[in-house]
Amino acid sequence: MATTKVRGELVDLNESTSESGLKMPTGTNNNRPTASEGMIRNNTNEASEGSASCEEYYNGTDWKRLNNVAIPPVEGFDTLAYSGNGTTQSLTGLGFQPDIVWIKNRNGTNPQGLWDSVRGAGKLLKLNTSDIETGNSGDLMGSFDADGYQVNRNYLAFTAYDNTNWGAGTYVGWSWKGGGNSNTFNKNGTGYATAADAGLTSGSLTPTGSSVNTVTGVSVVTVNSGAATADVTVSHGLGVKPAFVLFKKRDVDAGGWFTWHQSFSPESYYLYINDDSNFGSLTQSSDAWGNQSFTSDVVSFKSGWTVETNREVVIYSFAEIAKYSKFGSYTGTGGTNTITGVGFQPNWIMIKRTDVANDWVIFDSVRDGTTDNDKVIWANLDSAEATGGAATNIDLTADGFAFDSGVTGSSINASGGNYVYVAFNQVV
């Protein structure tokens, strides 16, 4: 059979200066060609969405119009700043139903509260401690709603913590869109009855619940460690290798929040997001992640150390999504320093120094209301929000972030310091 070759200039879809470019067949309703399924053409006498013509395709039976409508962006992350009312209130304005909500009391020393739709709205994990999971349905976090979430103040269950809705409190809530929560296992808005139906059986352990979104790159998976007699793997469902992973044993106050970032080198290293540890202060040779690397299918953990027998575990995995999320690194200068290549202007950024002990520092564009940010929250502390001043100040730029000449804070820009960062945009 002979092979037909097409010269490159004949398939130049950008060609506009001559008649050599590939053209879509054009005509009216009256001169539609004899079609085969999948054919696309331009119809010059049927307009769509303000266009003088429209594209149409043949589905095997009929010609169907393709509207010239821009695909709306996906809302995947957002920040809500609010004041407590001491009882119950519904917070709206996210533009999506969240699957992860992280709330911090800004004017008090209440813990960093983390909730997700897989464990359930009432189940609190405190991100700045290694404490076990606490709470029941309706405690503190009432529900995940179509455009936000409900917060409560339950004195009976949490007399010591006004995490979400103290009457004199000011708060910030950061939310991520996962795969929904209509069933035990959820992926991209569809609920499934089993892990197999959701495509989450690649690991040596089968998840007990999930909320996975491959568009926003967010995965929440729960699992029981079982016998845990060998290094274990668990499906995350993202389809690409995660760039950032948080791992917590829910039923034991030990080990804290094991944290991995794709910029860690060697890859087997870990940190705890609940303390200020650096690589040198932890026993990295213990290898929290087992003998296997994370892959596009699974995350892995070391038995008998990261996971003991019959532990209930939650795993948060985040993939890097162009123009939406970035997980990178940089070196501090002790002066003017511009970090580019993020691909968007961050709405939220968390920074951690890895070569010496320093806190996890968080900035966002909502609490300051400007691209010049000095309102600091520390992920590993229950401290109230502080104004960092000149030494802890970050400028959010169109392609990343920058520090002015006077910004010399050890936690973000010390000369020669090694840093990793996590950045999110509001829309995908």
C-alpha cells in the first residue's frame, strides 16, 4: 500500500498570508456534503454566540452545531475571611462546594482546623499538632455546601477551642475543590460505591473512601493500614505523580503530619508540617515513604514506622496543574529576590525553609487585600495572625512572587537559605 505524504505548509493552521493553509470545508445548510461520522465543517449561514457563522459536526445521523462559547474556568481554590457570630452561620462565595476546608482563628491562639468531605464535616484534625482526630457530625464544621460551608460553635464537644465561630473571633478559611462527596468514593463529581469502580485499586492497600479531582489536582483518600507487615502503597487517583503530600494517622497521637514536596532532595526526605523541623533535625535515613517512589498511581509508606498495624489514615495528595498550582523551590538572597516561573499570580502561598529550623509561613491575597502582603499565619503554630513588617513581606507578581531589598526574614529570604513553596491560584 502506497504512503501519501502531506507537506508541512499544507497543514499550517496558522497560515494567513496565502492560500496554502489547511481549510475547514465551508458551506450552507443547503450544500452540506455527504458526511461521515466525526466530520467538522463551517456553516456560513447559521450564526452562534455573536459569530457570523458556526462550526458543526456530523454525529453519524445529524449535523450538530458547536457553539462558539468560551469554556468557563474551574473554581478550585478560594479564601474566605469572616467574623464569628458565636452560634451558627453559613459562609458563601466560594463558587464551588469544597472538599477540604482549613480554618484559622486570626485574632486568637486556637489551633489550625482541617476538615474534609471524606472523613466528614464534623471530624477535626488540628494541622499544627499530632493530636488524634476528634468530633462528631455538627461539631464546629456543620456542612460542606454548594457555595461554601457552615460553621458552628459547639461548647459541649470543644470547650477549649473556638476554632471556627467564636463571637469575638476573626477567621480565615482556605478551601479546595475535590471530587465531591455524593458517595463513599468520589472522582470528578461522580460518586461510586467501591474503590474498584473509582479506579483506586493499584496499591497494596484499598482505600476506604476518596474524593479525587484530576482537574484541580486534589486527592483525599482514607485507608486502614491493616496488618502493615511490609511497605505499603495506596492509590491516589490523580493520574500523575503528586507534587505535595500530607499524611496523618487519625487515631494515634504520634508522628504528626508527614509531609513530602517534590523539591525535597533526596526524594526520600520528609518534614512535619506541624513543627519547624528541617532536614538535619530528622532521622531521614528511616525513610518515611518506604522503598518505593511515589508514582502516577500510588503513594507509598513505610510499615512499622509511618504506618503501624490497623491505623486509620488520611492522605492528601496534590498534583501540579499549570496556571493553578505550583510546588517549587528557591534560594534566599537576603535582599531583592524575584521568583518567577510559577505561571500565575498566587492567591495563596506557603513557604518553608528546609536547611535550618523555621516555621511554615502562609500569605494570601484576601487578608491583606493587596499584592503587597505582610500578614503572616504559621501553619505549624496556633499563634494569632501577625503583621510581619519589612522583614517578612512578600509581593505577589504576575508570574510568582518577590521580596524587596529590606526583606531578610530567615523564614522566607535569608541569604543562601533553601526554601520550598506551595502556591495556588483561584481558578484552573
